[in-house]
Amino acid sequence: MVRGITTGVALMLLAGLAEAQVYKCNGADGRTVYQQQPCAEATEGEAVREISITPGMPAEQRQQLEAMQAARAQQESVDRQQRITESAEELRTIRQENADPEKCQQAHNGLELLEARGGDMRGVDAFHYRSLIRLYCNP
């Protein structure tokens, strides 16, 4: 598993190194030569294009893909925030529907009694009373 991750990271790092500029030059004997270095000053030549010897897509397509991925991530973030807001509103509605002043007071009394008796305020009983307060007391 770790070896696979290490290999993947190494390949990603090397992918950036696998791009090259190709030059089309006229050799001394008149033949056309393709090379990675610029042509010698004495010979004529031109930069053909930048190529990538690694499998993948052209730079324009890669930029378009990255833009689409960024837009998708932004939309997912907006959707996630909307779900959080809706959940919070739904929780408020449930709490308002469950509000019961009598049960709220009983939960407060139970918590106060536990504290007066010197009970563990971090224990299960205190947690129970606090849960009832959150459930029955109107926020």
C-alpha cells in the first residue's frame, strides 16, 4: 500500500519533468533534424512546439478540466452549506415542537438535585438531564 502511494507520488513529480521543447533545425548537411536544444546560430531553425512525452491531455484541455473541477467544488460547497442551513432550521423546528415547559422544569430540577448531592456533573446522569433540557426547553 505505502509502496504504491510512494510510486504514485514519484510519478507525479516526474511528470512535470517530462515536458520538452522541440526544435526543428537544418543540419550542416542540409537534413532536417529535431532536437531539444535550440538550433546553432549558424543554422536556420524554428521552435516547433512544446510537447509532453507523458500520457495526458494538452494544456488547454487540462486548464478547462481544472476550471470545471473548481466550479464543481464551488457548487458542492454551496450545496453543502445549504444542507447545513436546512438541517439547522429543521432542528429548530423539532425543538420548538418538542418544547414542554413541565418536562423542561423537571430536567432542570433533576440536574440541580444531582449537583446539590455532589454528584458527578460529567457523568451519565448529568448528561441525561442536559439532554432532556436540550430536548424539552425552548431554545
